[in-house]
Amino acid sequence: MNPDLKLANYNKTRREFLRKTTQGIGSLALGSLINPKLIGQPSAITNPSGGVMDAYHHAPKAKRVIYLFQAGAPSQIELFDYKPTLQQRWGEEIPDSVRGNQKLTGMLAAQSSFPLVGSKFEFKQHKTTGGYFSNLIPHMESIAEDICVIQSMYTEAINHEPAVIFLQTGSQNVGRASMGSWMSYGLGSPNDNLPSFIVLLSKGIPDTQNLNMQAWNSGFLPSHHQGVRFRSAEDPVLYLSNPPGIDRLSRRRELDYINKLDNEQKEVWGDPEIDSKISQYEMAYRMQTSVPEVTDLSDEPQSTFDLYGEDARTPGTYAANCLLARRLAERDVPFIQLYHLGWDHHGNLPQALPKLTKSSDQASAALVKDLKQRGLLDDTLVIWGGEFGRTAFSQGHLSRETYGRDHHPRCFTMWMAGAGIKPGMVYGSTDDFSYNIAENGVHVHDFQATVLHQLGIDHKRLTFKHQGRRYRLTDVHGEVVRDILA
């Protein structure tokens, strides 16, 4: 071949390559000026909300979580886990082969006999999902095709406070960061005017149980990631309103001066908590307008209260908090935690439990229906459940009117809905006594890993170094329960 022709062809090809590729590079450069996040890892899904994670670990299904925590531990035997064997063997001693070496609470120390008791309440099998619902929760039955009922949850704690903290923080000991705080730390929030983690408390009937604030604490994470409790009082957040004689302009000048002093102190001491204080001051200032707006239900139509129940008009009730949770979800608050107290029924369960279900069944189902009709359920993860289950044997009386059940960590029921969770599913099962898991056990750490997974977070990669060790929500355990993912 003629060497001059070969060189000419090479120069032509080189010129064409440079012309075409520089056009592409120029386009990328222009795009990066318009949106800097276009240049980066090609497979990463960027997170624009301000957390430590610049990009999701994988494509998220959920943008937000609403966790309906039933504190005190609802009895799975009375609500979801139908066991005709307990009816047939009412009053018989629980077999040793079933009970095994089960650890018992101190409340059973003086009890020498452990007789089985069935549920006083009737059950109905859902024709499509095959799941069972008692006549105490007809509204939850109406959303059976929208929820995934997990009957095989289990935990390690047998007393309330460590069990609640374990579910929320991954440890039975206080001082760890809660699930909502981890989400706030990792992903931030798309809403600059409301906290990324909001807590709502509803008293049960009767209200006989306290709740440790460590359940929504930020632990070793920066303090501005802790849950902010909204109260049912006139001022939903303490110390948010300006005191007499202070207007909004005066408050702004005061904050500017405080921030100036704080920044000077930060330069001297380098304490990252100073940034948290500044962040909290600024959030409180913005919340002076955003909180009254979101908590004012006057713009809700009558159809809303028909759906949630008339209790939703009364601040502080479970129904009102479910409605408020929907309003917060509409405003893209990432983590909303409801605590409904009063589910601890060691005695008189047949009389006490219906009062709790009456105050919560309709509102729980209404929240799922409301989110669905507004197009929010697709990216909102709704969770319902307590800290553990209840025993198959009676604590105290055998009477069908006064029996009670003790704490039971070996198995309990929760349900989840929305955000990529398989709807209309019953997952896992227990033995004939609802005492041990028969198949597909889901540990607390598995549950936590699954929640983070739906948010686009790999639970093994979101960590925080504290006292020389890297911590995570799931400690060193947990596997995503992929069988329940759509």
C-alpha cells in the first residue's frame, strides 16, 4: 500500500475522531455546568437530600417510612395467628417439647403451672390472601390485599424497654442511634422546613406504660438527627413559639448573633456538635411557620374524618396522629414514628384488648387506604407491630373473661405495606401453639436490614465510627428478607 495514502487515511480518521469526540466532551462539559451531579459514577443514583450518602447504594423503593409502633406488644394469638389447637386444649399444660428452655419474665416466678388458653375472639380467613384476621380488626382485614403480614418475627429481649430499644436501635442497651436517626444521617431530608425524623405519641386505653425516649434518640450520631416529638398541646413542639415581647425579626437577629458566636467557638474547639446546635436553631426558626400549617386539620374535608374516624379530630389520639402522619408524608418528611401505648395485657385481656383495637384498627387501615388513593403508597413504607408477642399459656386466671398473656420473644406478628413490599402476602408461620417459628423466621436485624434496603441503603455500608469502632444499625447481623420484596 502507498505509505502517503496510508498516512492521509490516518490523518482523516484522526481528524474525524477528534471532531466527533470533542463535540461529545463539550456536551458533557456543558451538562456538568448546568448540573454538576451529572458527572460522577455512571451507575450511582444521586441523593440530593443532604445526608452523608451522596448516592444511594442501590435504587430505592421508599422515599419515606411511617412506623406504627404498638408499644406493649399486641397479642398475635388474638389478632392474626389463628390457632384452633389452643381452643381445643384450653386449660391443658403446655407440652415441655413446645416450651423447651424458654426464658420467663419475673412476673411468672411464682407461677407453677402454665395452662394453654385460646383466643376468645373469632377469626375469619381472607379469601384471597389466605391470612386470618380476628373480628377485632375488620378494617385491617379490608386492606389484606395491600399488606404483607409477617407471622414469624422474633427477638432476643423479653422485657419491654430493652425490646423496644432493640427494635429501634439494634441493641438492647441505651446509647445507640435509632432507625429514624440512621435514615436522617444517611439520606438527609428533601424538606428543609420540617425535621427529618418526627415522633408522635398516642396514649392507649388504659394508659399504663411509659416509653423511654432513647427509642428515638440519635445516640452517637450528631444530635440534630434525633427524633423531634410533636405534642398534642397547643404548641406541638416545646419552646418553638416566641416568648412575649419577641417578634420574628427579633428572633432572626438573635439567631444570627448566636450563630456568629457558635462559629467562633467552632474555630477554637472544632466540636462538630456546634454544627448540630446551629442546625437545630435554624430548623426551629423555620418550624415556626411550617408546624402550625401541617398540624392544622381545618382544611381536611369530612370524607377524611369518615375514613379515619371522628377520633381524628381530637389531637393526640391515635387516629389524629395517623392523619397527621399522612400530612407529614405529603410534605416529604422521611421518617415518621407513631407510638401507640397500652398493649401490655398480662391480665383481663378479653376486656382490655378490644378498647385498643377499637381506637387503632380503623385509623391504621385508613392510613394505608389514604396513601394509596393519593399515589403515596408506592414510595411510602408503612410498618405496624410491637416489640414482641404474647405467650400461648395464661398468666394468672384461666377464665375466658379475665385471662392474660406474658411477654413472648420467640414469635410475633408485624405487617408492612407499600414501597416495593409484596402485597397480599402472609410470610412465615408458627407451630400449632404460636410458640415457636415453624418456617421463615425473621429476626429483628433482618427486619431492620430490609427497611434500610427499601430506602436504597445497604445496611452493611452505612456506618459511623465511635470510640474506635464502626457501628451500624444492624450491629454485625441481619439479612434482607428478599422473599417479601416485589
